[in-house]
Amino acid sequence: MTGLSDEAMGTGVLLADRTGRPLVLRLDSAAARDPALTGYPAARLAVLRRFGLPVPPGVVVTTDAVARFSAGDCNEGRDALHTAWSWTAQSPHPAVVQISDADPVTPHCPLGPTACGGSTWEAMLQDLVDEVTADHLHNPGSALRAWALLFLCPPKHEWSVLAMTDGTSSGSDRVTLWARPSTTPAPPACPGRLEALARRAREVLGHEVDLDIRIDRDGREWIVDCRRHDPVPPR
């Protein structure tokens, strides 16, 4: 670990190694939009946030940091995880943790955004270890892929919505929505707003998308995951 200059902090780097290679990045940083460094799910969210879409603040433990931790360099790996955890501690909202795969072909690990139940550093670390272990058991190839860790802190949500664009295959610019209440059964936001949000994400990223959108108590939408969607053309 190394001390960071004001210039480095201005780039969104929260932690770097002795050579200046980023280990923990703010989602707002330009480097966070590099999927080789942060994985495709995190990079997509970084791009959407850059274009003004409602992605909550976040930080990423980079593929470099995770690789060092996996290779046995526990000092820098634990420093990186602890830096990300310390960032989440500044938010009144629970952390949402997602594995962000850097493989452009293989879908990212199917853990989805998962609320991290650990209220302490040790509990959070154990949650992550358990999730990664489970993924490697079910998907042995994932242990060989580069991946990063994305930490988000969205407000507590009332509804969870999946919004999937399907314009390419249907020819009708359709957006399919699935919604379920999380706590109280307050009505979700206007479907038209959610459809417009999904279409805007597709426009920014240049491909069909499958968004995980959380709607908070004030009716605001927050994108917490963005997957590439490749619809199958109708026969």
C-alpha cells in the first residue's frame, strides 16, 4: 500500500500499489470504465453513471487486487477489501456487493447484487469468501477468470424491477418489465419512465440491456446491475 497524492485522489483512486496501479477505484473514475480493470458489470455501470443515469455511488476492488489476494498476497488484498468496506461504512445504507467478471464472453458470476449482511469487517469478508467459494464450486471455470468486486450503497428500496430491452429481435422496441415489492406494497414508478430508462441505457452502451432497478421510498430509480442482453431472433 502507498500514500496517495491529491492528484491521485482526484482521479478517483482510493488505493494503489507501490507502482501506482489502482487497487480500489471510485465508480466515478475514468479508469472504472475499463472492463479489464473493473469487470464488465462494473464498467457498464460506470459508463451509465458517467452519462447521468441513476447509478448509486460505488467503489470497485480491481481485478489486480483480487488476483493478488487469490495468489496469496493477503496484505494488499485485505487492504483493498478493507478500503472498500471503510467506504461503505460512510453510507447509512447497506452495501450491495457484486462480483464483476472481466470475461466479455462468459456471463458474469450469477450471484447478482447481494446485500452484504456483515455489520463488521470480519463478517463482510466472510460473506464474500462464502459467495466466491460457492461460485467456484458451481462454476469451476470462474476460478480461472479475472474478476473484480463492486460495492454499491443504494437507498433502501420498496420495489425491485427488471427491465429488459428487446428491440433487435422483436422489431418493436419492446421493453419487458418484471416487478416485485421488497417491503411495503407501494406502487412502482410509472412503467413509461422505467422503459425510457432501459432504452437510454441501451443507447449509451450500444447493445440490448437487462437492468436491475431498485425504486426507493421516494419513488426514485437506481440501477444496481446491468447485464448485456442478446435476444434470440424469432424464427
